[in-house]
Amino acid sequence: GQNIDQPTEMTATEGAIVQINCTYQTSGFNGLFWYQQHAGEAPTFLSYNVLDGLEEKGRFSSFLSRSKGYSYLLLKELQMKDSASYLCAATDSNYQLIWGAGTKLIIKP
Amino acid sequence: ETGVTQTPRHLVMGMTNKKSLKCEQHLGHNAMYWYKQSAKKPLELMFVYNFKEQTENNSVPSRFSPECPNSSHLFLHLHTLQPEDSALYLCASSQDLGGGTDTQYFGPGTRLTVL
């Protein structure tokens, strides 16, 4: 079956760096998305990776290894507003998005 | 951010009620989606519309009935729901279907409670 695994919850300190991992098993692969969702709000797009390597966008970076079925989201210089859930989603061969359950990130002062 | 709007934001209904959720997108997109989000579970895709035509129905019970009158509006009609249907219902849109690169833009959701 198709599956996305990511940690349920992580805690980090303001100003630090945190890495949220995501592993996927899909029938075919056409890219991987990361979304951020604050409590009670809409998920918002963070990044999309389809080729191996690191994509950097300001404080946020996303990495993909297709051979390992693995991605991570790296958040630098953490701010309190980064407290949110981070959703990983992979696109399968039918271009359907397979979603993970999300990682709740708690930032402490 | 007002690209995708949803009303109402909160809804409490009894199991015998009939209600409708509304979604509107102002992004000129061609595809629209309904998702169910339950606590600590992955997003569940319910319905997909492309150019007003339904292209996906993920074995959703008939007590949920979608309607897409045009590419900008999407409704989810609800009747005789069960308490386990309580969840956050999210609407999303994307430029087109497929390609693997079409970012979906989400509305804020409707928090539904079925008593």
C-alpha cells in the first residue's frame, strides 16, 4: 500500500534548527510537497521537490532522496510563529497526493 | 489571504439535519477538491472536480453530496450525518489536475460537529 511516515510531534527551541523527516512509499513518484498548517487555519504551501537535492527558501529548506524514499524539511533560526503542523505529501504515478498525518512542531522560548 | 474562502467556519448539526458547506476560489483555477481532516490522521481526499466535472470520488458515503456549478464554486451538501463525520472539512483548488507540480491552495476549513 501507499504510505507516508512522519513524526507525530517535535519540540525545539527558539533560534535553533529543526529537521522534520518524511519517508514515503508510493506506487510511482511525481514529487513531494511540504505544507505548513497553523492550528485552525488552512494548510499553506512551503515547498515542492521532484529532483534529488536541497531546495532552499529563506529559513526553510527541503531535501529529497528519491532512491531512499526520503525527504526532510529544515527550519533554521526558529521563531515562535513557526509553531505549527507540517504536512508531507507525495504524488504517486496517478498524480494523486498521498498525505502524511503531519508533524506538530512546538517551539519553546 | 483570501484566495480560497469557505463558509461557514463552524457548524454544529444534528444527525437529521441537512446543511451545505460552501467554497469559493478567486484564483482562476480549474480544479477544486474536498478533503476531510480528522485529528492526527492524514488528509482524506473526498471529491475532485476539474472544469466542473467530477473526476474523483474516493468511496465517500452518499450522505455527502458534492456540487460544482462552475469552476469557482464548490458545495458539499450534508444530510443524515453520523457523529464520526465530525471533522475539519477543507476545500482546495489548483490550476489544473495532474502534472505533480500543481500546488493546491486551501481554504480555512469548516469545523463540523455532528451531535
